[in-house]
Amino acid sequence: MSPISARGFAVASATAVTTVGAVMGVAQGDALHSVDDAQATGGSTLLADLPVGEQVEVQTASLSQQADVQAIAADATAKKTAEEAARKQAAKDAVVKQQAAADKAKAEKEAKEAKERAETKAETTTQSASGNATFVQQGSYSTSEVQAIARQIIPGGQFQCFSNIVEHESGWNYKAVNPSSGAYGLVQAYPGSKMSSAGADWRTNPATQIKWGLNYMNERYGSPCGAWDYWQANSSY
């Protein structure tokens, strides 16, 4: 083995350390400074000239310094890698969460729309079936009998609105006449003869009046509840 100076060994060790970027400048600066110091004194001390114990100490210190620098660099790299992985995972989790929320909102909207379509279809079917029902005409009808007929004709969800209007217009009297205008019947059609489109027995058959009134409210206001909303705002419909 070729003898080298103790300072030269330090320079060699420091040069090896420069592979870690964090200590490049320090290692090079210390090494060059050490060489200049040796040259300024006009001589150098060979590693072989040092006692064996001091040689071991110099070598051990150099290797320990390199190991420390490399460990620090490795820790920094590991920390940076872990932080980057955590950032990417957080971004992925956010995307997944956002998509899940969007899917849930879409499913709820579709379910609500499907329910509304089913209810509308059922109401339309009921209305159609009721509208085509036939009732045996009687000589006279009590209020409860007229209301029972109305429940068979008016869709369940619209009955209360229809009842509210009839209650205000005629008090469920299918022969009610407005002395001022001549409006007639449960829904106070004006003129009463309009109800002939639902049946020639419009004067005496509450079923005919109810069918006509339901059709009128549907065509003009969309439904009995639409008519009731208008009535509340205007005290008429």
C-alpha cells in the first residue's frame, strides 16, 4: 500500500462524502483548507509516520463522518418520499370522496324522480278509472253521500283541496244556486249549463257535477290543489 499523508487521507475521505449533496461544499472547503495549511507549513505528515493507534483513530473518524452524512441524507430522502406519497394518497382520497358524493346525489335524485313518476301515474290511473265510473242516480243525496261519491272520483292526494273549494262554494249542496250570478251546484259552475258536457243530469246528479268540476280544475289550474291555491289568493277560482 502506498503511503499517504494524514491530510491526504482526509481529503480522499471528504471527496467521497461529496456524493451526498448536502455536504459537498463543506467537505470540499475543509479538504482544500487542510491541504493549503499543509503546504503553508512546508511539509506533510505521512499516515505511516503516525503511531498505529492514531492511524486507526483518523480512519475511524473519517468513516464515521461519512456514515453520519449518508444517514442524514437517507433520512431526508425517506421523509420527502413519504410526504409525496401522503400528498398523492390524499389527492386520490379526495377524488374518490367527491365521486361518491356525486353518485349518491345522482341516485337520490333518480329515486325521487322515479317515485314522483310512479305517484303521478297512479294518480292519473285512479283519476281515469274514477272519471269513467258510473253511479246509480238517486232522488236525493245527503252531504255524506255526496262526499262519498267525490272520494271515489277525486284522486286521493287531491281530495282535500277539492273539498275545501266545494265547502266554500256550496257547502256540499249539489242544488246550491247563487242568487246574484246564477252559478249552480257543488262547484258553482257559471252558468250551470256548462256542466252538461259531463252529463245531461247535471242539475240533479252530484257525480256529474263532481266529474265536471274535476275536469275544469285540471284543465285550468293543473289540479284541484292548483285551483285551491288560486282560490286562497283570490277568494274565487
